[in-house]
Amino acid sequence: MKKTIPFLLAVALTACGQSETPQANPPTVEQLASDPERLKELRQQCRQERAKLGDELCNRVAEATRKRFYNDSTVPYTPPENPPKF
């Protein structure tokens, strides 16, 4: 009986601790990509405290950043007709 009391006490204290709950409905990638100021703020927060924000939100922030950087590949690259002369 004496051996189980410390174990039960440890379980009870662990269960009572604060749990880090990420946002219930994080914004979509499209929402983040359309708001550059918010995206910039969230990127900074993800760098500093990713555990607090959650992996799902930070992954969406990274995807929105990639989408903005690559412009979603909608414009194909067209090289100039005449190459530059050096």
C-alpha cells in the first residue's frame, strides 16, 4: 500500500498539470498567404515558441511562406530571346 501512494500521487499531479492546447481552428494556408503582415508575425512566433503554437499552425505558416515565395508557380519562366552579352 505504501508503494502505491507515491505512484498515485505522481499520476494525479501529472494529470492536473496545464496542457498546451494549440489553436482549435488554425487559419488556412490561403488565409495566411493573403495576409503578409500576419504571416510575418506568425513566422517569428514559430521560430521562438513552436511548442506553444503547435506543429499544425507552424506547418501551415511554412507552407504559406513557400507559396508566397514561389508565387504558386502560376507564371512560367520565359527566358529572353537574346542572351545577355558580357
